[in-house]
Amino acid sequence: MTADRRDASDIARLLRPFWRDGRIVRWPARAGRRRLILEEAVRALPMGTRMPEADVDTRLGEIWPDYCLLRRALVDEELLNRKVGIYWRVG
């Protein structure tokens, strides 16, 4: 079942062990749950704004201490794009 097929209560239930008060509290081992966390985390970045890596790292660092892992995962999942040190939100 994909994230867009789940209703809000299902998503909240699946996120609960990993996401609290706008922060990641535990990194999920399962790819599907990781995707849900990443979809939630990318909301910290404004849509349609290009940002330097340092600004992205600052915002992501507020969500998870290993902001580099988070940034790479967002790029790998195609929720964030980058070109020459500039990042922008895709999803």
C-alpha cells in the first residue's frame, strides 16, 4: 500500500514510533516507513525555493542530528533535487 492510498490515521499510526513533535526520534529500518518519514521531513523545506546546502542542513538538523543522512535520503528518494550545491524541494 502506498502513502497516497493510506488515510491520515494510518499514516499517523505508522509514524508514531519514529516522529514526535516535528522531529525524527528513531530512524526506521524498513524502506516504506523511511519513505513516510522522508515525506514528513521534506515539509520543513519550502516548495519552489532554491537553497544553498548550508541552509538545507540547518533546517534538516532541527529534525534529525544526522542531517547529512537525511539530506542524502531525500535526494535518493527524489523528494529533493540538487545541482552545484543548490537544493530545491520536489515532493
